[in-house]
Amino acid sequence: MGSNTDRALAVSDRNSPQSKQRRHAGTATQNQLRAIFSLSFRQRIDPLHIARERFDVDRIEDLSMREASSLIDELKLSAPAMRA
């Protein structure tokens, strides 16, 4: 369980210029979210862990459209080649 200081830092991070910019950039679409979950499921990786690490979000749904697109591209590149 986090301390009050941790909670205060988390709240202040949500009010940071980067966070405000993310909110105004539009949120990820349902199709993008589906693609992220599908690609990460196939690769057996945790999409939230990657999103937190790369984009400092608390939920996948908090990604901007641009961030979601970037994550999808990254997941596609790291996916093993499909067999015919």
C-alpha cells in the first residue's frame, strides 16, 4: 500500500504538462485498444506494464491515439513472424 506522499506524487504527475498534453491529444480508439490487447496476448506480455514503462499511464485506456499507435507498431515489430 502506498504512502500519502506516493499518492500526492501520483496526483501531481497527473497534473504535469505531459499529462495535460496527453489528455488533449485524444484518447486511444476502441480498435487501437483491441489491437494492443490482441497483440500482447499473442506474445504473452503485459500491455499495462509496457504502457506504464513507456508512457507513464495508469491504464491502457489513458493512452493518447499517438501513443497507442506507437505501442501497436512496437508490438508488431516484436511479434514473431506468422507462419503460412
